[in-house]
Amino acid sequence: MILKELKIEAWAGDKTNCYIVQDENSKETMVIDPAGNVEKIVEMLDILQAKLKYIYLTHCHGDHIGGVKELKERYGGQVIIERKDAENILNPNVSLTTYIGYPNLTLEADARVDDGDLLHLGDLEFKVIHTPGHTEGGSCLYCESENLLFSGDTLFRGTWGRTDVPTGSFEDIISSITKKLMILPDETIVYPGHGKSTMIREEKPIYLELKPRLL
């Protein structure tokens, strides 16, 4: 597997992590959360000689979807998001697109996914994990063969995603993390929507033992 991480300035907050994942043999490729700066994304896709199959959105917020429309127009690909947030990307009061700086962004998903659905890039398999809490339709992508998880804004290094946003819920996000993510293998590498990567074993004490992360 080829994995590239691009830091995208989507608004005044933390840069958004946009991930490009490719099956080396087939060149089938997925872009996760193209927040903007599409030229930078396209440049990397060209270098990889990518066959863009999926544009996957971990949730509906404007700082994760700002570049979707342009990327699809330039490179194709199927826009995929969890079912509930497929509706929320149509509502600027939930997607916060106006607040973030995309007042005229109109976007519609090509396909909706549910918890447990599988996506394939060549021989790579990714499992959709519905993780409500940051938004009601937030989701993560887990690849068992590569021991990695794309966690969107659900799980970060040392903390969890904000819940003081429309459709957010503290109870839901803690439940999603403890019941769906902390059960993954300890060696699973977590690639979040912002900030640095981490591992499941490094985050477990926070949620299972109520201990703060020290480093």
C-alpha cells in the first residue's frame, strides 16, 4: 500500500489531514477528506499515476469537504460518506460551510455507506465504522491487513473530537471510541483528521483507565 498525507489549510483552525491511499498493483486510489488546495492533491495523484476510485468523507464538515467538487471534476472518483452525513452535507447549518468560508458550496454524495460496509482498492479492503459523536454521521475507515485506521475527527492523539457542534454528542463519541475503536488491535496506527498520528494502545489508558496521556 502507498499512503500519502497532505496538510491542507482549510480555515483558521488546525490544518486538515488529507490522505491519499493507493493499491500499488492496480493503482486504484482513494482520497480521504480533500479539504481544499486541490492543485496539491492532483499533483500527488499525477505522480502516483492514480486511478481515483473513491473520494471518502469521514464527516460532513466544511474543513474536510472543501475540495471535493473540484477534485471530482478534475479527476473523477465516487464521493462516499456515511448515510446520515450524506444528508447533512446539504445543510450548511450542520456542515458549517458558511462559517468555515465556503458559503456557496453545494455537494452531493454518489454513494452512502453504513456501519460494516466494505470498500476495496485492488487487494486492499477497508471497513466502514460508524462513529457518531463529532457528527451523527461520522465514520472511520479500518484496514486490518495494514493495521491502520483513518479516524476523521472522532479520535485524536490524546483526545477526542469536539461535540459542541450541530448533531454532536459527548456521550455518543465516547461510546463510539470505547466500544468500536478501542477494541481494535493495540498495534493499529491511527491517522486522524487533524494533528499527529497515534496508536490504539497509546490511547487506551485515556478511555479504559481514565488516565491522561503524558506524551
